[in-house]
Amino acid sequence: MTISKESKESKESKESKESKESKESKESKESKESKESRRGGRVLVVYKKSPYQLYVKERGDAAYQRAIAQDEATARRLIEGHERQQRAFDAVEQTLESRGVTFISRWRGKTRSTGGYSLVIAVGGDGTLLETAQYVGEATPLLGINSDPTLSVGKLCAATASELGELLDRIESGALRPTPHTRLRVHIDGEQVLGSCLNDVLFAHKSPADMSRFAMSVIDDEQLLQVAEVRSSGIWVSTATGSTAAIRSAGGKTMASRSRRLQFLVREPYSPPEQPPAQRREGFLTPGQSLQLLSRMDRGFVWGDGPHRRAPVRYGQTVSIDADPCPLLIYR
């Protein structure tokens, strides 16, 4: 087939144009990616809902509505807390928008994954951060914003909403870097449950008024170090991060924040009336060691980082607790 000169020039012109458009498109995409990269990539904002939002606005709870109608002091505090929470959340979004950050906001009750984000911001208190942390992988840093400092301790939070801009400046300049925090992992008969736990784990009977019975042993590189039959109110196991929480109230020790050890403490050990008071059972697990708990009760439970994450443990099942090999990066 013979191609005319005009047709050939037209084809070359078309190919040149397509090549130029393709190059411009590629450069535009690269420029966009580069710009997004400088801003820190995509950010996930995980937020809590206030009790007023949950129980009054969404569920229409009669008891709450009655308290509000009667202008009770607790009801006023409920509304004030909701307003503070909303202002903090709005301030976080406005700060990110003003800096051109690409972000998505999601209620913590709907958060199941944080994959694909370069930073996760938890807006609430320590409870929101702990619930969010279970879904955050090893490579993604977590930043806690205390949305209501008047009521929330926020020990794990780095700042308030009004301080977020300054905090992001420090992160972008490299002046503030995330620190690794050891997490717990729990297995029941070899199957992992609860997800990674940042603070602590409690193993006990389902009823707090009933006795917890289990055999406890420490394993080091598959070697049995110690074993004991225990009757008590359960056992706490915590990380360094969680050592200032429940286990401390039970008589445990505060640990250095970067310690990789785990701490365990038996709650209220039982001894028969005719015997001396039971010896306190407590100690530490070094990296590589695990705590094995053989259940002697049919209605046992293991809880992770509070009351919401739990798994049943039947008689004869073994709960294994050790350090998660994937630490959590937190800006604090």
C-alpha cells in the first residue's frame, strides 16, 4: 500500500501530539504525586461520637432526653461535652484543609482498616486512640488529638485540636518523630484473637464476682520456666504503655515508656482461711518469653484494651500472651 506524503505527515503529527499529551499527563500525575508526598500523603482522621450524639441525637434515649428536659446538671455537661468534641473535630478538619492535606474522616465505630494512609489521626481521648490502634500497621504512625481536655486524661494524645498545625509543622520538618511502642498479642489454642493490644489484657471469669481459676506458666524459647495453679480475680498483662493504667491501680509498677518487656500481675490471689495470705504473683516477660494460661473455668474471658474487645475462653483452652513483633509508631 502507498501512503501519500500528506497522510504520512498527518500521522506523524497525530503521534507527536499524542506523545506530547501523554508526556504532559505523566508529568502532571508525577507533579500531583510529588505534591501529595510533600504534604505527607493521605491522612485518615478517626473520630469519636459524644454520648449526646449517640444516645440523644441518634438513638433518642428516653432517660437522656428526660434529663435534658429537666435541665439536670449532668445533662448540661453532656451537651457541653458534645459541643467541645464537635469544635475540636471541626478544627482538625479545617487545619488539614488549610494545608491542602488529602484526608478522609471516619467514625471509629466504622473503622476496620487503615491501609493506604501515611498518617492516622485519632480525635477523641485515649479510648479512641486505643480502639484505632488495633487497625494500624507497623509502618503507619498514629497521632492522638485530645478533643476534650477538660474531661479526658489523654495521656496517649500528643496535643489538642488547636495545636495540630504546630504539630504538623514539627512532623514535616523532622523535629518530631514517632516512637515505637510495644504491643501485646493474644492467642487461644494457637489462634490469634482481639488484634494487637497497645495497653493491656485481662484474663478472668466472665462474672467479676466469681473466682478465676487457671494454671499459669512462663515459656522461654519453648522451655518451661515456672508454673503455678492460681485462684484469684484474674490476671493483668500490660505493656510499658499500659503500665500506668489498670495494672498500676492493682499494685503493678510503672515501666519506662520504651521498655519492650511485658508485666503481669495476679489480681486478689485467693488462699483458704486456714492458710497465710496468698503470695503475690507478679513479674515481667522479656522479649521472646510468653505467658501461658490454662483455663480451669468454663466461662472465662480475655479482654483487650478495655471492655469492648473480648473473646470467650472455655475449660481446657490455653491463652498465650506475648509481645507483638510489630510495634506501633506514635507521635507523642
